[in-house]
Amino acid sequence: MDVRSAIKQAQEHDLDLVEVAPGAQPPVCRIMDYGKYRYQQSKKHSSKQRTITVKEIKVRPQINEHDLLFKIKNIRKFLEHGDKAKITMMFRGREIVHASIAQKVFARILEEFSQAANIEQPAKMEGNRMTMVLGPK
């Protein structure tokens, strides 16, 4: 079909004449709604990006070994899924005076994830909490 009749037919249907394959002989064109096509392409590209969520695990300075292992297992599951893990140590009352105990717990967690995770944010005090963020490698 010649170009003028194709343009006329596209205008009759309130659509656009879009060149699909300019390298072909003769060039291939399609009658379509170009705005809708661009919208669908942008949606297709944006859906491929995975959103990384931050999962939070709360621990206490006086945590038992078994409980800590259970929390570590959950952190490992989050990291394998591709999410970040935020570990929050909450202090009550005079526990905040013994920050060295909390440092030992965080050191134990870091020891477990030295190969499996990146430290996004090292352990840092924020009020009566100490937080650390681990990201997947």
C-alpha cells in the first residue's frame, strides 16, 4: 500500500502510522496508537526492575543462643530472597550501659554473614536502639 493511502486510513481510525522495520525492502509500517504503545513499553521495562525491600529483625542484648540462631536463619532467608535485612537491637532500662554485650551480638551476626552479605550500614546507636543493615551480595 502506498504511503498516502496508509496515512489516510490511519487518520480515519484516529491512529498513527508507525514505521516498524525501516531496513526492510520496502519499509514496513503499522497502523497503531503510538502513545499506547510507548506506555506499554515503559510498563514492560519498569516491571523487570525488582524492588528491594528492607526486612527488620529485632533482637535484645541478652538473647539466648538458640534464639539468635533462629534470627540468623531468618536473616539468611531474607538475604537469599534478595531483600535487605535491618537488625535492630533494642535496649530497656540500664541495658544501654552495657553496649559491649550488644557489640558482641552484632559481631556474632557479622561473623555468620561475612561471605553471604554486604554491610550496608555498620552498627550505630540511635537513641535506645542500635541498628545495622545487611544487603545481599
